[in-house]
Amino acid sequence: FFISVLIGMSAALKNSREKILHSVIESANKASSLESWGMPVEATAEYMRCNRQLTIATTEKESFADSEKEFLLRIASLMEMRANALQDSLKSAAGSDDSVDITDICQALQNMIKGDMTPVESSFYNKLPAAPTESRNPLKARSLFLSDDDYSLAIKAMGKSGTLVKRRQILPGKTYLTITINKIGMKDPQSYIDPVITITTLTQQGTLVEPQQDTPVSTKHREVAYVPFDVDVELSTPLEEIPQGSAIFFEFKHFKPKKHSISVKCFSLMEMDEIKPGKTFLEIYKKPTDFRRKNLSLLSVKPLYLHVTLILHKI
């Protein structure tokens, strides 16, 4: 009996390890492809997603040896550097850091899955940046992009309580925005498991104005055609300092048990000239989220909206 239990535990750990590494490889390849296609905004998001996956993977105590965790954290640092370089490239002609090829990284991770080699045997190991210190660890300090395809990793990262941040500072003479997300209109509101909304503020060039925030999972009683949230989202950046042409995006996400993943169902957006105190109704668009606002298609012909209330604060 005990031997069977041990065999089962060993198989479960192996499956968890392989699942994590395959997910990282998929994100890394996707990020590299998006970058090569000239899509820096989307590539940045994917690199940060990969950074988060790798960092959270090191919390899997039984799945990885200490040397492997060090290796994964080094790759996580590289992904963060590439994302930051792409952010800078939106303002200049520079590209992302290419000192280590993503193909080589993915191959090394594949070798880890097969058990063919140890991390330090990788030809590029010494080229990788140092692993982040505790103060820089994305588990301690939130990364810019928190969305993650793997549900188990995402739940470990932010739990069901969300990642909303209270405004820490209010400067005299500046205007601040609080968005109360009331509810979102959906044809089948009862069908969504653990629904959340991710809030992202981006400039017209695709640069993040401030870190993303995620609402807590909606646990309120659902109406006939709505998923209620009734939660306040505070932007820390004064409206006067948000560049013209920027927009605030609201991505409705939910858990898909068959795929064990978090999926974007739809999104809404609000441009800066739409910000006025009081209740407002935002149109809901089909996924994927179009951060460039070039190909927006309504989710439904029915009059469904994201209901929000805007509150402006000025001292």
C-alpha cells in the first residue's frame, strides 16, 4: 500500500514539474514570436507572464532541486529584463536584450523535463543575470503583468482576494481616480467560475502607466444577466500625469476547469476623455484584448455593458 502511495506521489510531482516547465516554454516561445512580429506590447505582457511562472515555480518545494530553482530564477530575471527593454524600445529604437537566445532557453527547459542535463551544464548559464534578491522577487513585489495561463500558479500568486492596491499618496492640486466596478453584463452569468477583472492602464504607445490590478473573485449573488463585483479600484497616478491618448482596460477573466487555465472572456476600455464623475456604461468587446484599439468587435448584439462609477478626488 505504502509503495503504491509513494509511486503515486512521485508521478504527481513529475506531472506537476512537467506541466510547469511546458507552460513556461509555451509562454517563452510566444513572447519571442510576438517580439519578432513587431508586437512589443503583447510581447512584454508574455515575457512578464513567463517571469511570473518561473518565479512561482521555485515555490514548488518538491518539484525542483535548489540548483534548478536558481536556474529558473535566473531565467526569470532575464525575462524581466527583456520585458523592460521592450518597454524602453517603445520610446526609442532599442530592442530587447538578446544576449541569450530564447530557443536555447526552451531547449534547456526541455532537457530538464527529460532529465538529460543539469542547469549548470547549459552553454549560456554564465550569461544569465543573477537571481533576484528577496526585495526584487516578484512574489514579494508585484510584477507589472499578473495574468497567467496556469490556474494553480495564478492562485498561488494572488489568491482569490485579488491584487488591488490602495493609493498611498495624494499630492496637493492633483486629481485622482477611483473606479467602482459595479457589474458586467453577460448572457450566461452563472456559468463563469471564479470571475475576476484585470485593470490595465496603458499609453497610446502601449507603455504601462502603473502595475496591473486584479479584483477579488466575485462571490456575490448573480443577477439574471450580470456578474456583480462592487469593488473599488484606485489609480495611484494622478490624471494630470497620465499621457493623453491613454486608456484603461478591463479584462473579464474566469477559470476553465477542463483546461485548468484562466481565460479572458472579453474586455472593455475607457479612454481619458471619457472620464467624468458618476455612473457610466462601457461597451464589451470580443477577445483577444486589443491594447492597440485597432480592431474592436462587440461581444454581443445584446445591450450588455460593464457598469462602473467614477469618483474624482482633488485636494
